[in-house]
Amino acid sequence: MTQTPVEELITLTGSQEGEAPAGPDGDVAVHMDNVSVVYRVPHERIPSLKEYAIRRLRGQFTYEDFWALRDLSLTVRRGESVGIVGSNGAGKSTLLKVVARIFRPTQGRVIVRGQVVPLLELGAAFHPELTGVENVYLNATLLGYTRKETEARFKDIVDFAELWDFIDAPLRTYSSGMAARLGFATGTAWAPDVLIIDEILSVGDDAFQRKSRARIRAFQEQGSTVLLVTHDPGLVQAVCQRALWLDHGQIRMDGRPEEVLAAYAAR
Amino acid sequence: MIETPVQAQAVVHRRSGRSNVVYDSARHRMSFLEEIHETWAYRDLLVQLVARDIKSRYKRSALGIAWTMLNPLMMMVVLTLVFSSVFRQWDTHHYPVYLLSAMVLWNFFSQSTTAAMSQLLWGGALLGKIYVPKAIFPLAAIGTGLVNLVIALVPLMVIMLVVGVWPSWAMLFLPVPIVLTAMFALGLGLALSTLAVVFSDVVDMYQIVLSAWFFLTPIIYPESIVPEGERLWMYLNPMYYFVNLFRLPIYEGTLADPMTLVVATVVSVATLALGWVLFTGRIDDMAYRL
């Protein structure tokens, strides 16, 4: 596996609007080029317009910049699975959010080829008064799928979640495990080009966990790129061929999982 | 049914046509155009959000949809009792229709602009977790308001018949003021939610503005009681034109004059364009704020 020269990729993508460039660079899934994300943290929270106007007039306005990611460059090839480790606040979740286009980087450039599905806190959008059926449609359309696409996959979603007996009941009657199963089944009903997982593979009982791992594996086998953030080294070993150690918003180490995990454990 | 469970797991479904999509964070010069495109791609979500709001509103109440009917009817009775005597010198005969026709439109306007803010703040928890075009939330608020407006037309018709105002052909014109008011409400709702994301007191402040605005608009009182010298404020109030455009076909069975239509159209188009540009200009910042 040779690394793609950065300049070449940029000239290719920079010249075209919306279309994937043809040629050898077509197999780069995620490319980050000197990406920084800066959160502006005010010293005091100013929640009201009135307060803001007063402060502004007096010139009392102080804040601090927090660099969640600092000049980070990374290329992930199509079909590659990368586990990301690091202590709290190292920038792991921010990195995932930049790839999932939730945050636009403050500096630098991110290029993601294909559809990104984030499995961050599944079922966050569930509505307690709506039935399972209605929530499946709400969640799938939130992920950008159409009603028609959801209809076509609906049976498989409920099959996978094993919730046929409850699917017409309002979600408030579900246990948290049941809701999580439904969320996972909906989020993974289609194989995404890039799958983003933030600490959520431990959903449901053992049998369901085996099933969900098998589904992720099937995605990998047929070419999905996986970015995984977890505190479980075993999971990185099991799922990924590459690991990143993030520290203070920068890549401290990038390599094979066993090497990176060993170094991270010995820090 | 022929598939065994093991095979079923191995079958992976791909979406067609999405693998060519490229997201490039550096390409965002025209955010107000980009957001139109993105919102259109998520139009099925818009329908789901509106359906969710309508369903969750009616699901747990025993009277269900009857509430939307009862609420204006009850208020009608109260207001008619109170104000019929106040406006005695004026033709109070059809006062309930005069009042309710404007109330229906005002409620749509005030509720959907308020909901536009709370929808985005609700969506905020979500916007930190997945990418969704943000304009979807204010849009859904207006969509829900439109559905409720159409439902509210039923008790309005009932009151018309009870009071003895016969529906005229002019009512076929009603979609025009409804669409124009919706555009105005969306523009204002977008501008307000842009502010509300940063300052949470905007929601409360707007409620105060709304109650003043309500009394400055000829809704419960006839236009004629406003003294000649103080009509400028009335003419500067956009809601005056929307209310007239909506009320005349119902109450008098006539269309408003062309000038009213022109003013309402210009105001609604300009407000929507302004609100959209303001909102989309701050869109990258919103994910950090919410």
C-alpha cells in the first residue's frame, strides 16, 4: 500500500465539482489535510442578548481558544478500518465529527468520498410517543435515506432488531436495549461507504453483539471504510488493521494496532 | 423467507449512486444555494418531522383532533361576549367571523415562528451527532403550522354557517395569502432561530413582541377605530396586509385590493430571502453553538 501524494489528490479533487475523480485516487475514502478545529470557549457564558449588549458596550469580552485538532493530516484508503485511541479530550470525537461533516474545520481541508453514516449514539432522535414503525422512518430519513428506500428495507430492519412483537407500540414502552437494537438495525440497514462508530458496539445482549459485529464485518468485506473510536483495545484488534493514537489533537502514533496499542498502554 | 438467518446477515445492501458523492470542506462559498440543494435531498425527513409533530400532539389526548376545533370555538365564545358590546356602534352581527378569520391566520403566524426557534433548539442535540441540513427544522415548524391552519379552517367554516356568512367563491383565493404568510413566517423564523441559537432569551423576548404585535394589528378590533393620524403604524405593519388578504374573502366575500397583494408579496419574498441568507451564513457556526 503506497501513500497517495497529497498534492496529486488535491489537484484532482480541487478541479472538479461534486464528481469523484477517476483514476488511482478513487480509492482514498477520507483525506484530511492540515485540519485544525478550534472551539472558542468564553471565560463566562453569556446566554442572553441583554447581557451580550451590556458586555459589548463595556468592552468586557474575553474568551480562550481550545484546539481540539491541530494541524492533523490523515489519509484513509477505501476499505481500510482505523481504530482511534487516546485519552479524554484528545480530539477523537472531534475527528469523527469533522469526517461526518458535523463540524467544518476551522483550518485545513477534509475530503470524504462516498456516503458517511455515523453510528454515534443510536436512537438519539427517537421520539417516545411514536411507534417503532414511525421511529424507524424518522431515524432513517434523519440519516438521509428516502421514505422509499426505508420502505424497501423495513422488513429487514425489524427482522434484525427482532422486534416484530413491539413494532407498533410507542417507543416509551421499550427497554433501553430494545431501543438501541432498533437504532442499530436502522443505522446499518445500508452499507455506507464510510462507517463512523463512537463507542457503541456494545449494544444489546451477547447474541445481538455477535450479530452486530458480523454485520460490521460484512460491511468491511465488501469495501466499507470504518473509523472506530473506543476505549476497548480488544475491539480495535478485532475490527481494525490500523490504529491511531491521538494526543492533544495531534497524531502521536499511526501504525498496526498491536504496536500502537502497546505504546498507548505503556504511556 | 427462503434465506436462512446466516445468509440474511451476510447480504449487504448498498445504496445506488451515492458512492460518487464527494464532500469537500473547502467548497462552501455559496452556502445559501448549497442549503437549498441539501434541504431538497432531505425532503422526506421534512415530511417525517411534520408527521411526528402532528401525531405526537394528538396521540395522548383523549379528544384528539377535536382540541384544535374546540380551542378556537371556546375562545370565540369568550371574545364575542366581551367585544360584541365594546364594538356595538359597529356592525357586530358577523363579529365572530371577523375575529376568527384573522385569529386563525395570526395563530398560524405566531405559533410557527415560535416553533421555528424551538425546533432548531430541539434539533440541536441531534445536530451535534449527525449531519442534517439545519434549515429543515424551521421549515418543519412552518409545515406543522400549515397543517394546523388547514385543520382550523373547519371550525371557522362551522362558525360562518352558524353566524350566517355564506362562503363565497372569493375563498378560492385563500391559498395565496396562506402561502405568502408562510413565506413571511419562514423568513422571520429563520432570522429568529439564528439569534436564538446564540442567545436563549430571544425566545422569551419574542413572546413579548408577539403580544404587542397582536394588539397593533386589527384582529379583534375594526380598522375603522384607529384614528386617521395614527394609521401610519398600521400601514407599516406587514401583518396588516396578510390579515386583510386572508380575511376579506371570508368575511366580505371579496378580494383585497391589488396594492395589498403587491405589498404582501414584496414583504414576504424579501423577508424569506433575507432570513435565508442570514441563517445559512451562520450555519457552520451553529453546530458549535448548539
